Amino acid sequence: MQPSPMPPNHWQRSAVTLVLGFFGAFGAEALALPAAPLIGAAVASSVAAWGGIRLRVDHRLRDLGFLAVGLSLGSGVRPDVVSEAADWGVSLVMLCLSILTTLWLSALLLRRFGGLDRDTSLLASAPGTLSLVMAMASERKGDVTAITVIQSLRLLLLTAILPLAVVWVGGGSRIQPALPDLPVQALLGIAALGWLVSLPLKRFGFPAAFLLGGMIAGAMGQLSGVVSGQPAYWTLFLGYALIGSVIGSRFTGITLRQVWAQAGLTVIMVSTAALVSGGFAVLVGLWTDIPADQLWIAYAPGGVEAMAAIGLALGIDPAFVALHHLVRIGLLMLCLPLLMRRR
């Protein structure tokens, strides 16, 4: 049997989404915003979706964006990362406590002030793992629309505001050792390796498979000495703009009225999560020598791709940020099904 042809508007919608996303990315870059392509693409595509334009990003283009950011993350991994990782145990333990505190407190506030039922409030409060949350919501009686709006708006707010907040308080933009741009042949080589590493990760259900695969490939090339350098900025710009466009496209089919109806609850939830994660970041910063802004980005309750990209844009240790967000996703994948069974 021949495979069914691609719907005629599939690539058209992807093309429209990317035009809007890149328009926003270039606009934010012109304003010299931190993490400009990511913020600009996310905001521009979100506004377009609220206006009724049906957006989407083809999954292959989405994976390409995640891979591009992953390669840049991996290229920033330093040889002393193994010795430093031994000092991250305290931070990872406190991260788990921060996640559970955020989940419990946010769900309580959504029930108390939003009148949401237990399942809806719990799934809407989960700090990340949108695909898992939506899969669980579709199998239960939770309000899928409310969960979708709150989770998408949470990610947009964190993507747009967190880089500005970190820079405003004097963090980020840490000086990193300058690395030369990789030659095109070397870039294509580690990109191919990253793609090959990502495919089995995706097959076995690893979160952010192409981001993780790209990071593994970039780190392998850097630590082995096979390549020396980092992907050129245009590669990173492309990855940021694609990820931002993916964030905005999640609002397709959601009206501005629906967004406005959940905006107040989302602001309460995001503010609570930011305060909790910020508080834990300060405590761990006082306990260890890890910079507080680095901890805040690592603890922020956003998607692993977006938060890792923000950390990279602000000059914050990419291995540290990515590891913490992957642990957060893993913890939620273990805890959410157990919490949903409890009555």
C-alpha cells in the first residue's frame, strides 16, 4: 500500500510559521534582547496563533532546531566537567525538593483560586513534560483545554521573561572562553553523528531526544579533540528561531479569549514557581560555590529545550543546566503517574 500523501497545507503552515518566527527573531535581535531569536520567534508566532492563524512546525524541522541547540550545548562542555559534576549532587537533591514543592503549591493554588478539579490542577502545574502531560490529560477527565492553555502560556512567559529577569538582576552574560567557528565539514560531521545518536534515544522515549543527542555528539567531538570549536552563530540562531516557533505554534486552535480566561491563573502559578525555584537557587548558592543565576536557570520550571537554550544564550554552564532539566523531566515522568493514581 502506498503511503498517504502529505496534506497540501502541511508544509504551507510550516512555511508560514517559520516566516513569522524568523521575522520575530530578527526583530528581537535588532533590539539586542537576551536570547533574542528564541524570545522573538516565540512571541511573534504566539501572537499570530492568537489571531487565528493556524501554525505548525513539521517534526523534522523541530528536531533540526533541537539538534542545532544541542550541538552548541555540547561544544561548551569543558574537560573538567567530570570533576565538577561531583559537586552537583547537593544541587540535584535540592532540585527534586524544589520540583515537588512547586508541583504541590501550584496545584493547591489552581484548585483554591481557579476552581479546577484535582486532575486538571495537577497536570496544569507540572513544570515541564508537556507531551507527557497532554498524553495523560487525554486519557483522564481533566480539562484538556485549560491544561493546554496554562502549560503553553507558562512556557511562553518563562521564555520571554526569564532571560530579561536574569540580566536585570545582574546575572548571565558570563564570559566564556572564545572558541573558533567549526568548519562546515566538521559541523556537518558532528550534526550527522548527533542525528544518529538521537534516533535511538527518541525510539526509547528519552525526553528532548535530539537536544540530548546533539549535546552528546558535540561533547564527544570536543572532549576527544576530534574537533575544536563551536557551531557558527547562524546555526544557533536557526535552532533558537525553530524552538521559539514551536512554542508559539502550540497556541494554534486556542483563542485569545481562552488565553485571557486562564492568564491570571497562569501568572499566579508562574510567579509561585519562580519564587520557589529562586528560593531554592539562593539556598543552594549559599551552600555551594555554584552561581545563583546558574542555579535559577537550572531550576526554572520550563521545557528542557527552551531553558537549555536560554542558559546557553546567557553564557551559563550548558552541561549543568541540561543535566538538571533532564533530571527534572525524569522525576516528573516517575512521579506524575503515581500522583494521578492517588485519590
